[in-house]
Amino acid sequence: MEEQDEAFKDISDITMSGSVLTRFVTSNDAKFREVSKMLRERGIQVDRVRTSYPEVQGDTLREVVVSALEWLSPRLGDDLLVDDSGLFIRPLLGFPGVYSSYVYRTIGCGGVLRLLQGMRDREATFEACFGLLTGGRSVVFKGHCPGAIAEEERGLGGFGFDPIFVPRGHTRTFAEMSLTEKNAISHRGRVAEELVGYLENVGRERR
Ligand code: IMP
């Protein structure tokens, strides 16, 4: 797996012509809405593959996306994008982190609020990691959004832990923001920016 600054050269012409960038493999409707909106706004098309894949229980988001691409590539071929993300809560020493999906499905936002009951330190960070496979090579992008866990659930938008996460410098939770507002500051929005910048650079190199 290459790091993102080691440019790979063989992205197909169709990719850079703005028709289809890649296929985002996700079973999560909300993630697809967020990512496809951001890429579309930058003239990049992304198709969706609604399938799930075995998520190895790695120690880092990076391990999860790398192994996802390794599993998916012989099955689906090239031009794939995957996202793994999580909520890292400082007073809980980073929990739920890579276990965020499981923790959301089991104890949910209410359970996390109970774990933090009475705690003054509520600092938390959302992290997102994209894995892109194209031309037989992979590249990993990472982004984060610092903030804090609210005292109670607020808002109806978004998904997952959005109702309990207040990004730093704001008073509303992600779930109280529009998709455009969330994308402008979120972990996933930052990774998408990196991805777009990277692809634009590769495109310039090819012209
Ligand atoms: P995964 O990336 O599919 O493994 O899921 C990570 C889990 O983290 C999701 O099920 C959500 O509960 C949570 N999560 C990841 N990104 C976000 C986000 O942008 N907002 C709210 N929750 C998120």
C-alpha cells in the first residue's frame, strides 16, 4: 500500500475526464450521500456499489481499509473507494475508535452519553480513512475533525453519532447541521478534499 504522496500514474483517462471517478463500496446510505455530494460539486462522478465486506478488526482505520481493498479487488476489480471511520473519545482513551460501528449498533448514542456521565472532559475526534484502488495500486487518505461530546442528543440530521458530536468552534451538533455545513468541516469532508486534490494533481501530471 502506498502513501498518498507517492503518486500513482495509471489512473484511466475516463477517470480524469470527469465521467466516472471510481466506485464507492459502501452499505451506508449516509456516507454515500456525503461523499458523492462533495465529489459531484468538484465535477467528479462516483458510482455506488452497495455491498458489504468483512471488516478485519484492525488496530487502525488504515488497516481496515487496506484489508477491505485486498478483499474487494479480486471480487470487484479496479477503481474502488472504501471509507472506514470512527469516533475517538479522549476521556475513554480513544474508545470506541475502530469499534465505533459495533458500539453504535449495541449501546448507541445513549450508551456513550451514559459512559461519560459526570465527566467534565468530553473531548473527542472523528476520524475518517479512505482507501482508493485504481490502476492496480492503492492509496490511503486520512482526515479528522476535533470536537466534544454533547451533554444530550440533539438534531435529526446525519447518521451514527452525529446527534452527540459538536465540532470544535461550533455549538450545534453535526445532526443539527445541513449536509453542506457538515461536509465543510467534517472528517469525511477533509478526506474528500485530500482525495480531490490528489486526483487533480494526477490529472495535471497527465496533461
Ligand atoms: P464504519 O466506518 O462503517 O466502520 O462505521 C463507523 C461508525 O462510526 C459508524 O457506524 C458510525 O456510527 C460512526 N461514524 C463514522 N462516521 C460518522 C459520521 O460522520 N457521523 C456520525 N457517526 C459516524
